[in-house]
Amino acid sequence: MFLTAYDRPHYFVETLRSWNAARIPKGWDMFVVLEPSPEEGRHFDIFDAENNTFYPIEVNERIHGVLENPYVWFSKLFKEYDYVVRAEDDLLVSDDVLEFHDWAATRYQGDPEIGAVTAFTHEDGHPEQVRRSTKFSPWVWGTWRDRWEDLIEPSWDHDYSTYNGSPGNESGWDWNLDTRVFPQNKKLTMVPKASRVQNIGSFGVHARPEFFETTGSFLQYRGISDYYE
């Protein structure tokens, strides 16, 4: 599992604290990937003071950006792991977020209909129930090596060249998966009926307060869940 961070230490500290409260299943390795920036030192100070979950921070040699950084690290980690989760520095998580992913990674690995698992939803349903969705969310999402190599990696949008209707509209790797790649290949996403993620990033590369999305079903402390579909 890897968490990407850039130049927003005020979000990073809150997100790191939420991960510190999360239960980490056996066998999960935890990485923080930091893009170079003038705020790099503040990130290290926060990490040194707060971290009890992640391995030491890894700093990219150069800024990859929002399109390339996830691609680079998925590609790197899939050389060693069969299932990889990507998180971000402005997404709070529940205490069972990786237990949910750990369960789903095993339960749906052999299900050819499922392309990915995401921990975010706008729903407010039964907290232990999951469902199949035609929508993909990039907020704390995971996938398997075979889906990555066969479908996601070859179709990744590296330069906003994919779009709907006109250049720049619904463009980028996440929109590409959500509106084109998964629908065209009849792939669904597994989602919980109560969100394990809360967005706090009202400012960022693609974030503005007027487009800020949150969910009412997020709780940081949920305890042990017995997930079912």
C-alpha cells in the first residue's frame, strides 16, 4: 500500500493520524511517497513526530505529478505484490479500511467481473455490506497485478489525452477508467455501502472548494466488521 503526498502538510498530518489509528492486516507493507517541494522538510517533521504505521518516507527523484506518480508506484510495487492500494494525503480513513481491502482482495481476486476495489462511497447503507458498482472512485483504491498488467496499465492516461466530448472534459486516468476503460471492458468496482474514506482536500491540483466532495457515512472508528455482499 502506498500513500502519495506533495506540498500540503496541513492535510498530511490529519491523514497520517487517521492511518495511525487503522489496523494493518498481517503481510501489508506501508509506504509514503513524497514528491519534492519546498514543504518537504515540514512533511519529514510531521512524519517523525506522528508516524507509527509507515516505513520511512521515500522521496521521488523528481516531481512526477498527479498523472504519473500513481502509475510509477503501481508499476514498481506490482513487481513484488499481487494486490496494491493507493491512498492520498488528503483522505482520512476508517480504522478498518485495510481490513476491508484485505478481505476484498482475497474474495474477488478470481472474479473476472471486478476490476478494482474502492473504499469511498456516497451511500449510507449497512456498514458491513459491499456491492458491485459501475462507477470507479480513485479514493483509496486497489487492484490486482493481472488487472493492472492486462487492462489498467496499457490504458493509463499519462497526458490528459483521453476525454469525453471535447479535450479536457472528463480527462485523466481516473476518468478514463471510470467512463471508458471499465465500461468498455465490462468491469465493475467493489465498494462498501458505508464509506471508509472522507475527503478533506478542498484545495489541490484538481480540487476547489466549489467542487469539494464529502460523504455522510464516514466514521473513523468502526471496529471489526464481517463483510458480505
